[in-house]
Amino acid sequence: MFKHIPHRPLNLELVLPKPRQVIPQYLSRAEIALLIKNCHELRLKTMTMLCYGCGLRLRELTHVKVSNIDGQRKTIFIENGKGNKQRYVVVPETVLHQLRVYWQAFHPTYWMFYPRWLNTQPISPSGYTKALRKVAKRIGLEDKCNIHKLRHAYATHQLEAGMPLHQLQQQLGHSSIKTTQCYLHWLPELGHGGIDLLANMR
């Protein structure tokens, strides 16, 4: 007689490799200027300038209300950012001027950007992204241009211009500054590269 040996479940712990971090591409200032120049439709141009000029997420851009914009304080109140969080973002004068031009043309009363024949609801995210994609494709920037890359470009260009990291965190609506610090990892020239240890050894 064979002794019965109870079966025990085989416990294998698999260690999965961490996904490789992909450094995002971002548009140069010259490419941003080319993109905006080719946004011939006023609403598309205004939304693109607002998105890049303030570093907004797609839903934040499409859900801007007229009452959220404070021209005196040069801010926009973001009611429902990521994680349902609220914040104020600083709006540069160039973007404010463009918003005024847009308002004078369309006179929006509630939603700043709405479907062409229905001003009682905000423009759909796809309504903006499809129009942006057409322009980007026409000027040869299709692979480099989308809403996320406009936001990456904003963050990168602001850091290059000297914006403090904590201020950029507030503008972008990051819960943790570690998320904002990723830009320094992706672009080491923006951080402290150390001193030239060989400079005085000649």
C-alpha cells in the first residue's frame, strides 16, 4: 500500500520586469508657433493657445466656463480637475487677449467652448482632438502633436524659462511634486548638472 501524500498547491512567485519608462516627446516652441499659426478656425486656435498657454488637461480645457475666467486676476478656476480637485491656474496676457477676441466673436454665456449648434453643453473632447489632429497632420506634426504633448511642452518650456518646480506643480494640478519632478529626470539639463570638476585642473 502506498502512503497517501496530500497535494499541496504549488506556489510560484513571479517577478515581472518593470515596464520601461518612455520619455515623452514634446513640441518645440517653433513647432507650437507653427501649429497655432495653422489653426485657422478661431475656436480651435483659442483652445490650442489656452491648452498650451496654461498646461491644461483635455477635460479641463473642454469644461472651462465663462464665469471661471477672471481677467483682473489673470486666472482660470478649474472646477473639476483630475481626482475631482479644484485649483486656480495663471493665464498669460497673450492667452487672455485671445479669449477676449473669441468672446467678442461668439459671446458664450455659460460654456466657453461648445458644439457649433448647441451652446448648452461643452464641446466634446473628441470634437477638439479631431480638429487638432487634422491641423497637425497637414503640417507634418501628426506623430508629435496631441493634447498630452501640448501639456508636456508647456511644462518643459516653463521649466526652461525658470518657473519654480512647486509653482509648476500647482499649475499642472499634480497631487505629488514627484510627478512634476519627472520632467527633471527626462530633461537633466533643467536640473543642477553639478559643477565642472575638471575646469581648474589644467
